[in-house]
Amino acid sequence: MKNTIHINFAIFLIIANIIYSSASASTDISTVASQLFEGTEGCFLLYDASTNAEIAQFNKAKCAAQMAPDSTFKIALSLMAFDAEIIDQKTIFKWDKIPKGMEIWNSNHTPKTWMQFSVVWVSQEITQKIGLNKIKNYLKDFDYGNQDFSGDKERNNGLTEAWLESSLKISPEEQIQFLRKIINHNLPVRNSAIENTIDNMYLQDLENSTKLYGKTGAGFTANRTLQNGWFEGFIISKSGHKYVFVSALTGSLGSNLTSSIKAKKNAITILNTLNL
């Protein structure tokens, strides 16, 4: 209880600094973020989507370091699939009745539930339909991280696993710029691809009725001793102002894959208190 009070008070001080300080465009959130990300190496970024102004940043070194996108890659893949007209909002991905590892995956899915429940087998079905060459072209057009879709060496698994703690890497800073391109409709894809992808990322309204759009991602590193976790997306205020954010972390969190849950919880805590 005391830790919660300390965290909330630290966040309050940060908000006061945002409101009353004009000395810097970026707010120091190191005190509260250090507590929220305790036990992990964490990063948090919040940018104004229109001006590219940095609103808040924690752990610049971590924010600049590339890591596997894991299921946040579904954002990029959704844009590709809608743009290539491989899917539309009425598409049904039919489960083949073979268990897929998570109970929620063992059913038919839509583009919305694919995104919502991070259904890996749907992603793998889509990547194989798009094809490697076209995916590489999209990654170049999106300026998406290191653009390496080769997969693990000598395993020929790029189309099915490149984004899952494999060859494809992207930094939180690069994710921010990618998200800005999406929300500003500044990508060489159909407008409908962007609109459908954003619609399917909607999660909830924050405490002040600001709309939250986001996607989680998580994976174990190669030796399975550490977890990478993501939560990233957009918030749109009641006045229509748009922001992009990324919460990311790496840490030893046990055998259950919980890193994305922590990244999401940390982001929502900060965003709710900022009251943008």
C-alpha cells in the first residue's frame, strides 16, 4: 500500500511539472518509471503525434536499443494484409482443429480477435499468403527496424517466425516513428488499411474518456532466462489531439510470459495519471 502511495505521489509531481513547467518540452519521468519498471530494464516514450515533440521519456539507452517486435508486428502485418486485400473486416480465419498452444487460439478468428488475442497461427497464415518478397518491400516502405525477415539461421523460418525473437528487430524509438506514420496516414498503403488497423487496435477509454488504442507483444529470449515485453499504440483525447506511446521492457519474470502485461499496466498507469 505504501509503495502504491509513493508511486502515485511521484506521478502527481510529474504531472505538475508537465502543467506548470515551460523550461523543457520533455518531462523527466525517471522517478515514477523507475518504480513501475523495478526489476526490469524498461523504456517509456510518449510523443505528440502531430509535432513529433517528445512529451516524456524514460531510459534513453533502452529506448534506442532494437529488440524483437513479437506480437506488436501484427500492427505492420495488418497494414500489409488489408493493403494487399488479402483480408477485409469480414474475413474469418478458420481454425484447422489442431491445438495451437493457447485455448483462446483454438477457434475461428476475425481481424479484430486476431489482434486482440495475438493469434500467432493467423499471423503465420497471412505472412505466407503475402510472401517474403512483398513483405520485404513493405518493411522497406515502412522503414521498419532492421527489416530482416530471414528468420533463424539455417532454419528457413522467416515467413513463420522472423518477428518472434528471431531476425526482425526494432527499437522503441523506431516504433514511435512508425506509429506516427500510421496515425497521420503517412504510409504508402490504402487509407482503408490504416483505418481498419487502427479500429482493430481500440481497447478502452481511459479514466478521462481519452481513447486508448494499443497492441502488446511478448517473448522469451533465446536462452529463455529473460522476457521482452511491449505495449504500444495511440491515445486520442476528447478534443481529438493524438499522441503515440511505447512501453517496453526486458527482465527475468519467471516461467510465465507476463512481460507484456507489465508493460501494458505501466503504460496505462502513466497515461491515466497524465490526463492528456
